[in-house]
Amino acid sequence: MGGNMQQLMRQAQKMQKQMQADQEKLNASTFTGKAPDDMVTVTATGTHQLTDLVINPAAIDPDDPDMLSDMILAAVNDAMTQIDKTTESTMGKYGRGLGM
């Protein structure tokens, strides 16, 4: 029975290393979120940190600042949704493999 336990421990260590590598890769990835018509574009890392924000000058209407706010929120939410979906598909496999 000791040999089976050692093999199980090796498999667990291998899975832990792979999980860590996948998390590091995910954290280093970039995601681009866009508002409708690409009026606002944001770039974020896998750790949910915004790294860039581009606003199309046509989106800036001094008479309607709420529209610009809505477009920024749409772009940020799009990026965050992409990060969450990618995280689930990348990291979720480890929980499923453990019966979670």
C-alpha cells in the first residue's frame, strides 16, 4: 500500500505544479474588452488589473457624459467577463478532477 501512496503523492505534486503554471500563464495573459462599435477599448491582465484604456474621440460628447461612462463600463465588464470565463475553463478542471 505504501507504493500506491507514493504514486498518489507524486501525481498530486505534478498536478499542483501544472496548476501553478496554468495560473501564472493566466495571470500574464491580456484580455481586451470593447464597448459597442469599439468606441471604448480596455486591456486587462488575468489578475483583473486594467493596463490600457482607449477612448475613440467620437465617443466624447460634452453634452452626454453618461454615454461615455456607460461605454467605459461596458468595455471593462466585457474584459472582466472574458477573464472569468478563461479562469473557469483553465482552472476549473482542477476542481472537477477532485470531485468538487
